[in-house]
Amino acid sequence: MSDRTVTHGTFVIERPYGAAPARVFAAFADPAKKRKWFAEGEESEMEHYALDFREGGREEVRFRAKNGWKFTNHTVFQDILPNQHIVFVYTMSLDEKRFSSSQATVEFVAKDKGTNLIFTEQGAYFEGADGPKMRQDGWRLLLDALGNWLEKP
């Protein structure tokens, strides 16, 4: 029997955006919009992207990092309340070896003429995983990319 380790972690990231909750929510719900800020990037080459945004629906992203590593994200949407919140579970794999499983909640809170986005993740990170700190850093970069996308007309 091998010694398998699991590290648990929870983090919360809050971001203010100058766009209304409906526009920020649409950036998660619309496949063409989400692909732009979430799946495409200069640091990796996307091999596959699919989004079926509904409760019970799935999202799958496969990409290859510049160092050649192949990553896969599998997501299942658990609860969706338009313009208010999205709850999803997702796993991440490196070259077909799963290294984490997480539940995440994205809340869209109207504030002034914009949105306060609250992202909460509870994760289980297996041996060889990136761990809670690196995952939080990754989501910070993704939410920065969302902010940059929202600033475009």
C-alpha cells in the first residue's frame, strides 16, 4: 500500500469590477466569452475547450504549458443562480494523473455601478499537486485576465 497524502486548503479572493453583475456573470456563462479570458493565454497552448453552462453541465479544458506538460480541467456545475452565484466542482490532471479536486463558489454582488466578485475555493491537493498557495495565485491571475477582458468594449 502506498502512502498517499492529501493537503486541504480554503481561500477567498475578492475583486471589484466596473461592470454590472449581469456582464460579469455572462463572462462565466457564455462559452465564447469565457474561452477568451479563461482558456486562451500566452503561457500555454489550448488543445480543447468545451462549455455546457447549466446545472449538471460540464466544462473541459485541455492545454499544454510551454514546458510541454499537458493539463486537463474537468468541471461540473452544481448550482447556478443567474447574476448571483455559480457553484462548481472541478479536478485538475497533469498528463492524465489527477492532482486535485476542488469545490468553488463565485458570487456576484452588485456594488455602486459595478460588481464585487467573491471567489471561494475549498480544495484537496494530492501528492505532487500545486497546493493551495499556487492555486490561489493561479486564480488571482485568471481574475486579473477577467478584469482585463471586462475593460474591453
